[in-house]
Amino acid sequence: MSGETHFDFTAKSNGHDTPAPGNLGFNQIKLHRIDKKQVEVTETKDGALVATVRNKLSSDGKELTITTTRQGRADQITVWERSGGAKAVGDPLAGEWTQDMSKTRMRQGLALKIEPDGTGGVRFSGDYTYTARFDGKQYDLKNSRNDTVTLQLVDPHTVDAIYQRDNQIAQKDRWVVSGDGRQMTLTTTGTLETGQHVTEKLVFQKQ
């Protein structure tokens, strides 16, 4: 979150303590998902409670109410309205995609199927397959020259995939889905078994 103030942390919504370095007011947080539209964040500094922040999304997804509770102070309530179009989907890559031949010079005729796996991750099927979450952990690949893949959600429309082979990074992909969700661009850089470096750009259309 950025604005008059800025703070930054990454955490799972399991209610466990998570380090949050670099923030002025706190250095540890707990993130707890109450339900699909409510999340509670507990901020602490050196073990002492600083604030409890509850985020509640309206039923239509257009309004976010943030209630901040601090000891000895009145609750601070701020209301935010969504801007920039429709709310982002949880799995930006989900769908069936066919390669746009007119915009690709190298590999031709690829078809992809990407679907939610029901646990916050995706099942990917193409010229190789895997099931992985967006948690920065390594997941096994099938039918691939690489061994594992790591997924990172950069923003609601961008995913980075990092592939390793023999415990070395062999390939990096960036998947970017257009604002309307109809087009996906893949930029991939990698090293072949021969040591040759390859950069490739592919464009897919959602079916």
C-alpha cells in the first residue's frame, strides 16, 4: 500500500506470525482470513501489539472498508472505492488459450489449458504439465526438460514462472494477461542443454 504512508509485507492468511521488515510502525504481522470478503491483520512491534486492521469488501466488490483499532484511541474507519475497471480474478491465467500464429515467429501451434486446482493454485497443461501455487515454492514438472517450476503473482494480471534444472535456474517466463482478459503474452528467456541462450515472445488468445 502506498500513498501518504507506505507499508509492505507478504504473508499467508493462516494467522501465523510473519516478519514484516522495513515498516516504521511494526515489524511483524498476522494475516487471518475471516471469510471470502473479510481479512484481519494484527500488527506488532517487538512482540507488542500495535494495531488490528480489518478489511471488509462490499458484496459487489466495489467498496473496501478498513477499520483500524489501536489501544487508547478511537477506531479509525476509512472507505475506499474501486477504480481501474472490474475487480481482478484470483487466477489471471485460468482458461483455454490458443497461440496467435500471426504474432509468433518461433514455436507454432501451442494450445494451453490453465485451470484452478481448488487450493489457490493452478493446473497447467501444454507441452508440459504441472500443478503449482503462487507461493514461491518449487513444484515438479512433467514431460519437461526442466525439473521444477516456481510461480510468483506480480500483480492481478502478471505471473512470473521460474524453472530449474539440476538445481540451476534454466528458464524464466513472464505471463501477462490483457486488461480485458482475452489476450495473454508470454515472454520467455532460457538456456538450452547446449548452453545456448534463447529469448522468445508468444501471444495467446482465450477461447
